[in-house]
Amino acid sequence: MSDCIFCKIIDGNIPSEKVYEDEKIYVFKDIAPKAPVHLLMIPKLHIASLAEVEDQHQDLLGYMMRKVPQIAHETGCEKGFRTIINTGDEGGQEVYHIHIHILGGGGRLPFA
Ligand code: AMP
Ligand code: ZN
């Protein structure tokens, strides 16, 4: 997806503050943080949104969910964190490359 900003971040064509990377996923700091820790976890495979997920993506999504608490723990969210996946226009999605927001590190978050 040549016009996808998150694919460009993975490829290094748009700068980002990388927190973690492996063969399947890339994690970086949100450019407009809503909490002291605000990370975005994305798969290297371009999937537009949670609404576009197919059976073949189940292992990848499971892998991401397994990595979330590990990365949260390593980045200052030992006492808890919030995960958000915005999906579609009415879900508030702005970037159409599936991503998990990881928020925390600054006391109890307000009810969402
Ligand atoms: P969403 O509304 O769930 O699609 O969230 C998109 C998120 O991407 C927002 O929180 C933005 O602040 C963030 N974002 C957009 N562009 C960048 C960028 N170049 N680097 C880091 N975060 C970004
Ligand atoms: Zn993409």
C-alpha cells in the first residue's frame, strides 16, 4: 500500500520513534500522545482495519495481543494500560492500517 502512512513508517520512509520491532510487528510512539505512554502497534502486513480481518490473519492478531502486555510492561505500564482499536469512520479510525493503541503510564485513565 504505497499511500499508507503506516506502511511508510515500517519502511522507514516516514520517521517514527520506534519502541519495538520484529518480523511481524512494529511498535512506535503516537505523534499526538493522549497519555504519558501512548504507543501504536501495527502489523507489517497491511490490513486496513479490524473490519477487514480475514481467517488467515488470526494467528497474526493473536501474536499481537500476546505482545501487547509484554511491551506495555517494558515501557512503563506495569500497573495497567488501555488498548484501543478504532474501526471505520464511525469508530473514529483515521489511519487505515490496523493498529492497537496502548495507553498508560500516568495514573488511572478516565473512563472511555
Ligand atoms: P486512529 O484514529 O485510531 O486511526 O489513530 C491514528 C493515530 O495515529 C492517531 O492517534 C495519530 O496521532 C497517530 N499518527 C498519525 N500519524 C502519525 C505519525 N506519523 N507518527 C505517529 N503517530 C501518528
Ligand atoms: Zn499500511
